[in-house]
Amino acid sequence: MEWLHLVSYFFGGAFLANAVPHFVSGVRGEPFQSPFARPPGQGLSSSTVNVLWGLLNLVVGYVLIYRVGDFDLKSTKDAVALGLGILVLSVFAARQFGRFHGGNTSGHS
């Protein structure tokens, strides 16, 4: 069952990474894309919706990391699974949201 724990840590990292832009945008009082906007992931949601969505992502990330298995940051496998989840979601988000905020300046989309 250890591989299921690693999968959980991977997705926990992804949820933690997803919490950051939503929560930060919301706390700054700025609208940001969310699944609740129209069209989903492209339209803007209010700062309040983003704070709530960011906090929900934080809670889900916490549950997936600390309530599944016995996560140990000193375990290379656990740390790599978590880090890969953070990396994959972060690169995806950078590419996805860079389209709307000018972050994809390399000419690739």
C-alpha cells in the first residue's frame, strides 16, 4: 500500500501548490481564474471565492499528506512524491494562467 501513500502525497503537493495563487490573489483583493468562473478556469472569480477555494485546497492537501499513511519529510520517497506534485501543478498553472497574465513571454503557448 506504500505506493498509494506516495500517490496521495503527490496529489497533496498539487493541492498545496494550487492553494497558493488562489489564496494570495484573494487576500490581495484581486479577482483570479477559478473553476467557478464562466468559462471555468478562464473567467475571473471574486477575491472572496478565491480565498475560500485556496483554503479548501489547503485543507485537501493537508488531509492527503498528513492523514494518509505516515508522511515523513526525511523519507526521500515521500519528499519526492510531494515535490513532484508541487512541480507538476505549478508548471501547469504557470502555463495555464500565464496566457491571461502575460507570463508566457517566451513565444510558446
